[in-house]
Amino acid sequence: MDEGLLTGLISIDLKKAFDTVDHEILCQKREHYGVVGKELSWFKSYLSNRKQYYRFNGADSNINDINVGVPQGPLPRSSPISCLYK
């Protein structure tokens, strides 16, 4: 900047990237890298049978299955994903 040259910055927020992770692909990749057996079953059970609905102005949406995205926010210590953040 002192020499009159152009300075640029690119900033990327990757938080939303976790909203698009396909559960099946994530499990396949974990298996590829050696997570198998009980550990893989545990991880799959953490992602399976997840549902969501919205409530707005007292009206509820339909209940929908969630097949993509990784749960975010505060994680219980026993969650299969919490070990990735230590």
C-alpha cells in the first residue's frame, strides 16, 4: 500500500458449506479413511432419522427428513462429531 500497489482481500465464510454435506457421501469418505465397524455405525446413527419443521406466527410447517447438512452449534461431549473439534 505504501508503494501505491493495489491490495486485495478475499474472505470466505464456510459455515454454510456444512449445510450442504450429503450424509451418504460423508459416511463413504469416513469409511474410505478407515472409520469402520462400530465407529462408522455410531456416526451414521448420529446423522440418521433427523427431522425438522418450522414454526412461524403460530403455524407449523410439515415435518421434513434431513438428508444433508451436519448438525452445528453446541455439541454434547458424546457426539461423534465433537471429537473432530478438540
